[in-house]
Amino acid sequence: MIRVLRSTECAYRLQGLRYANTLSSRADVVVCGGGIAGTSTAYHLAKRGKKVCLFEKDVIGCGGASGVSQGLVTAPIFWQDSTNQQLADMSLKLYSQLAESGKFKFTKCGRVYLASTLPNEILLRRMFSRGILHNDDVELIDCQTEMLQRWPYLQTEDVQLALYSPEDIALDQVALCQELARLAQENGAEVFEGCEVQEVLLGDEKQVYAVKTSCGLVEAPAFVDASGMWTGTLTVKGLQHRHLQTAAYPCTYSYIHTSKLPTGLVSDNTPVFNDLDGNIMIRATGFKTLCSGFHEEGVKPLQRQGVEFGQWHYPEPDWDKFETSLEKLLYRCPLLGETDHGDLICGMESYTPDKAPCVGETSQAKGYYVLNGLNGQGLSLAGGLGQILADWICDNVPKIDVARVDIGRFLELHANTQYLVERVPEIAAMTYSNMYHSHQCHTARNLRMSPIYHQLRDAGAVFGEIMGYERPLWFEKNTKSDRNALQQGQDVLLGKPSWFERVASEYEACRERVGLMDMSSFSKFDISGPDAVKFLQYLCSANIDRPIGSTVYTGMQHDGGGYVTDCTLSRISENSFFMVAPTIQQERCMTWMKKWVKALKANVHVQDVTGMYTALDVIGPSSRYLMSDITGMSMGSQDFPTFHCKEINIGMATGIRAISVTHCGELGWVIYIPNEVAQNVYERILEAGEEYSMLHAGYYTLRQLRIEKFYVYWGQDINATVTPVECGRAFRVDFKKDFIGKKALELQLERGVSKRFVQLLVDKHDKETDPWPQGGETLFRDGKPVGVTTSAAYGFTLGCQVCIAYVENKDFGVSTEFIQRGKYELDIAGKRFPNIDTKPALHLHQDWTHPPIVVQQQVITNNHQCPVTDDIRFSIINAISQKPGIWDSQREKTTGHNRKELFAEVTREVNQQHQVEPPLMPDEVEKQWKNLKDTYIKTRKKLTYNTDGGVIPPKWKFYGSLTFLESLIRSNNKRRFEEEEAISMYSLKSKRLREDDLEDDDEYMGFCRSLVYPMREIGYKDRVELLKLQKAIRDLVHDAQMNVLIKSQNSRFL
């Protein structure tokens, strides 16, 4: 067993260094914890000139998780997300730099990943692609003979693919922590061993002002809790529960420490081996062997109840629980069974619900920072996390995107002990696995649900979880009402997924008819008060001061111009707004707005109403008719245009907010229903939707729709490091007003940017057999890596994979010319999809700054026209209907400047209403109008009627809006009829002469022919009168038939 050192004197002898013994009364920052997280933070803060006090209750580097760490540092290519890649890269560079002093052991041993199944083989190929992007000398080995030659002490017959990463290192973690503490001390920090932090004191507005320790009291405005597994047990005077609520919890794990393998083929430079399918690790050196394994039955959460700060002890190892891992270890490395002895060592580590660290300032207390929840990868990430947190404290903003690791992503409910106890064993079992965006955990589910959860489950919903919220990913067709809804909706890495056909049906409904989607998980806020407009105008980059009933899509930027969040804001009244933001932004949005309410001293009240409304998204071309049916209101483009908000009634339910924004680019409304009437409204929608063949749809359908329309999402495509200029949303920014980040955006417009977003269409991709893009794929321009995909989906309309990616050129910037002149390739799991030919873009969206890059047969096109959406067409019709000079029968043929000026006016109105970028041109509007008018005339000729003579409304969505053209058509038809009548009179007379000569002239047909021309003339002049006449004739014929029948029956009886 490893014995944890407790004596400070022993530490002094080990290092020949005495830490501080006199406590200062004041400091800029107090750091609690002398492990790798605390010493890294103290080191970087001291380098930035901060006066730091670091407290460790035992010995620097010897307590907590750092004390039992195996000393292994994972290279950046292991991680899928860019944040962890950057943090690992920063850590690796820091340790390499410090190792030059020779104060601690540092071995660049490398690591070998083994894959025995196809999914993990694809995962390794993705890692290999990331390695190329990082310029690492990674190797892929698919020859089992070569594997046997290189590592003969391993069983590799079942291994399909191996990846060698040369950048992984092994080091002495205790000595590393002590070196960081020594360097922090050289830069002015005070380091105390054997000194316990007892209490954090909060003052007014819950601001940290002092820290009480066993050595005395230190006044400080900032406190960093890097106590690892003990975070949450420290007393905080001024908080309701007297403890910090944090979404991290300790879990035990075990590993074996044995003697050297009985072979002369291993040394300190032998790589670490990770078996991805067995979830095990082997580190063989010239004098010892370390082995570990992570399985749910082998890890166990600790009980927190009644535990005081720093009082946890390592439990006794359990060989029975380690049996599964041991069997896999002995299979992969049979020589382990021949070692002299082996000790099972039990360690503890802090884990989070989503396997990402917690770092940043907590919303519970100002100046209280946390760095914990490192999920078994503390040494690999803590070097970078310490630097990021130091920059955060000094500059108020981190230098990289930290959304993935920001403590603000969690709500208070995620700190619930029972929730964590159920979740963290599953996370701990994935220590050697990667979690993609689509991964779904199976533990701690059904925490947050919408009021219609059970109805959706009975309708076939397959649920995924985000922020603890259950939401449908897609809907199965044949399911039982009592089915287990906790299925994993995880994207496959290779070939067509099981949900493909179902999502295709949902997609078709949303594009062709109408779909219904539960979007209740979105964050929702009410913002009101006398200063609401002024407050939001400063926080938002778009113009918020619009008329009541308007809805605006906007970003909230920080000083650097990046997105704090994006959202929609609907003006409910003069001084009140309704805000909708991404699900993962619930806590961060609230924290950000409260911060600025205080800073601006604004008379504004912000209320989180996320849990008060059920949100249903009604999507599709038939949504107008469905919404009209259930509300009794006109939902036409004139009465309820896009980006507007109204309070509506549906049946008996009132207080419903309807917003004409679907978040995916399709026509429709999201209706926000008070929870107490949600089920009633939902049932009414289902009943009314039957007429339009409405289908339920899930979030996978939303993803396919929004990526195909090039709608970026916060947290996947945009974040704090992306600006509106870079992602093509600068046209939504109002530079005429002042707002946070304005100067940074103006500077980008003036100087240009080094990164811009594009859309990729991946042609010649076999969806049945090729690996699917997941986000994170490398994009090559002229053979050189220039960017990475951020999200991907299959485009059912385009018939190919569609990706959103960025193109970056740090040396010379990214211009439109730079994008358009390149030849592009996309690397998907090691398979390159090169460009071959150039074709026009198949699908465009009004928000695009650049047309799509089409990979394989299609690349960037020079077509830079704005796409024309259905909403824009409705607006064109509306504007032209009010300008008879364009369509009136007497003035339609007007030519020259007058008609051009009218179209120019229409164009200006449409561009202003829809904020079109690039703007439409009058020629394009005129072309659209001609197509609409011609289609209306053709559709009108094909009208059908029911048995009562009523017109059956055509399915063409624009027909009802174009009925004002009836007078034009009738006038034209009248002139044409008069001309036809003059010609046909002679023909009729000639025909009558011929018929008089016929002996079998049919008087009935003659009478019918005599009705044709009068009825046609009536129809040309008044369609309604014609329908009435037809009905009257049918009624007379029916009555006559009945009279004849009755008379014949009577005569028979007589």
C-alpha cells in the first residue's frame, strides 16, 4: 500500500525548502489545496503579480487525488472537444518547460490505444486525424504481426487497430506540485503546509472578504477552492446551507501496483497501453508495473453526510469489485500473472455529471472561485486550468472558450447529493472513454420533465437528457405505452443510424406539412422595469427598442465581442420583455444579467421562468392553417409576420405567448403555454393536427433542419471566442447604439478577421457505409489544415452530409476571395473527401455571409445572391398588393422608371423587414413576383369543387394571399371572351345548319350547349355567382328526378 505522507518536516527534507511560517494579514487571492490544481493556480496568479496565500492542510502534492495519482499525462488528441484539447496542450507545455530544471522526473513515454471493435476503431481514426492537426507524429497500426513484434508481451490477436501517440508523458506528480509551489513562492506567493482552511467569510452582497485558517485570518477579496474531493464540505459563513453547492462528488477507484514484468523488453520509455474495449490501462516500467480498470461495478461514491472538511479517508481496497478489471488485464497482458507480488491501491477522485471539470466563479458568492471535478484527468488538465483561472481572476474573462468547463453550466439541482451519487459511478467508469455531444447517460434520469412527458412517451418518444431535462430526440413508430423511455439516443460513428428513417419522416412533415416539437427545456426569462429597454440595449448587440409585439434575435457580447449567449427577446409591453436562450445557458444568463443590473444600477427585475412554461414548436407550411384553426385568429403574414409575438388563447386556455420564430428556419410558431393548461392545449393541437397529417418531431429533426439552413447554435458552433463578424451575423448588430463589445466588433470590421464560418456539403458520401461527421473533423484547404467542423447533420433536402465549420488564416486573415479560391477536403475518421468539380449552391439561407463550401463534387460558388424564403415571398406579396401600379389591369403594362421605382420600394420594405443580408435586388423581387403570379393563374385553372359547389382550397401556400388578383384575371378574361365570342358566333351558326340536316338531332344536348356560353360569361365576371348557379341547377335536376320517381310510383299503384 502507498502511505500518504503527513509530516511537514518530511516534506522539508525531501525538497530542502521551507515554506512560509509568517501569515500576512492581507492577500489578493487565497488558494485552498496544495495538489496539482491549487499549486498550478497559485503559480500562475503569482506570475501575474497577484499576492497569493496557498494553504495545504498536509504536505504539498501528497494529499487528495494528487497523492495517489499515477503520474500520467494524456496528450491533447485524446479529447474530442477543443476546450479540453487546449487545456491538455497548455498543461503539456507547462510541464515540459518546468522539467528543464531537472527538479522532477519527466519521461516522454507515449501511449498506445488498442481497439478490438469497429466503433472504437473509428474513434482511433478520429484521434489520428486530430493528431495530424496538432502536428503530432501519431501512428496507426492495423497489422497484428507488427503489433506482436513491437509489443510481444501483449495479447493482440483480437486487436483490429492500434494508435501510437508519442506526446504522452509520465512524471513525478508530488515533485511537480512542490516545484510549482516553489516557483510561486519565488514570485511572491506565501505557501503554508500543515495549515487548514476552516471557514470562508462573506460580507455584503455575499462578497468574499476573509478566510479563516488554523494559522490565522487573512483578508482577501478572492478565494480559490482547489480542495478537490473536499470541495463542498468547507464552511462558508453567509451561505444558506453554510456550504458551497457544487456539481462534483468523490468516487473511489482501484489500481494495482506490482513489480516489473518478467521480460527484458520493458523500460521507463515503454508506452502506456489503453485498451478501449476493456476499459483498462497498463503502465510497465523498468522497476514497477501499474494497472487500472474502470467499470461501474468497481467504482463507488463516498457518503458525504456528516463528513467535515478534510476528514475523508481512503477506504480499504476491494478485490471482489476489481475482479472484472483484473480479468481483462490478465487477458491483455498474461505476464501480469507472473509478477512477484501486487498491491491493490484504492484512490479517490472528484467527478462531475458530464465528465468535464468545474472551473470559474460560482454564482453563490462573489469572489469565490472553484477548480475541481477533474474526473481522473487532473494531471492532464490542471496545468492549463490553473492558467485559465488565473487569467479569469486577473482579467475578468478567460482567454479560451470555457463553456464546456465553466461551473456556471450547472444548476443548483445538479449539486443534489442523491443525483450525484447515482451519476458519478457511470462517469468514473468512462475515465478512459470519450464523450461525444450526442452521448446519453443512463443513470440519474427523469429529473426534469415537461408536463406532457408521459403523453410524449406514449407517442413513441426516445428521450435524451440535457441539463437534467428529458426531451425527445426522435419518435419511434411502433412502441408500447409502458416502454422504457430512457433509451440512449447516441449517434453512431459509422453508417446510417437506427433512427434515420424515423427522423426522415419527421423532417418531411416539418418541411411539407406540419410537425410538433417539445422545446420546453429552453431557458426562459421575464425582464421588466423602468430601465428594461436601456438595460437590454446596452447588453445586446442588436436593436431591442422595437415596437411592442416585436421579436429580435440578438447576441449578448462581452468586451472582446464574443458571444456570452445568443437569444430572442420579445417585447411584451413598454417596459417588459420575454427572453428565450439555449438550454445550457440558464444559469449563465441569469448570472450575467444580475451582474450588469448591479453594475449599471438599473431598475430592472430579472426572473427565471424556465419552469413555468411548456414550449411547443409548431413547424411547417401548414402551421398557419393549424394555428388559425386552434386560435380562431388570422395567422397570415400581414396579421402575424415573422419575428413577432402575441398573447393568444387556445380553446379555454389563456395567457399563451406565441412567437413566430421556430429556431430552425422553417415557417411556424413556438407557443409558450402556462404549465397548468399545457395538457389541455397539447390535446387540442393533436386533434386539430390530424387534418394536416401532423407528426411529432424530436431534436434530431431540429438539428437536421437548422444545420441545413446554416443556423448556428451557442455551445456547438458559437461561443465566447466567436464574434458576429466571424460567424456571419454582423448584419444583426446595430452599430448606431452603444453596447458591450462594440469597439471590438468595429475593429474587426475595420481590420478584417482571421476566422470565418462556412457551410460544407459533403458529396459522394455513402451514408450506409462511410463514417459520419460528428463535429471536430479537420478541414483542409489546398492540402493544409485550415479549420474544424463544429456540428454536422444529414441534409434530407440536399441529400448529403452538411457541416458547419470555420476557415482560419491567422497570418493574412480570411476574406471572401480567400474562401472562394481554395480547394477543400474534409477528413472524416481518416477518410478524405476531396473536391472534384464546382457547381452552384443547392441550398442557401438569408443569414449566410458566404455561400457553402461543397466538398467532393461541389466547392464554394460565386453565387452571392440572398436566398428567398417563404416568409420573404409572403412579404413581397403583401407589399405589392398595396401598389396597384404593379398589378392593376390598367397599369400592369406600365414600363420605364415608374414601375422600376415601385419594385425598388417593395425591395426596400422587404429588406428592412427581414434584415436580409446580402440585400435583395429589385430585379430578383420582380422575378419572384412574376413566378408567384404565373403560378397563381395556373393553380386557379385547376380548382376543384365539392358536392355543394364550394371551392376546395388548393394546397399551394401562397394562393390565399394572391386572391386580390381576381379583378385582373376577370378583366383579362372578359376581353378574351368578347374576342372569342365574335369568332365563335359564325362557327355556331354553321354548326346549327349542319345539325338541322341531321335526323337524329338531340334536343337535350342542344339545350346543354346553349348554357355553356352564358355560364362561362358569368364565371369570368363573378366566380361566386357561377358557383351559386351550378348549385341551383343541380338542385332543380335533383328535384325533378324525385318528382318523376314519385309520379311513376303513384301511377304503378293506381
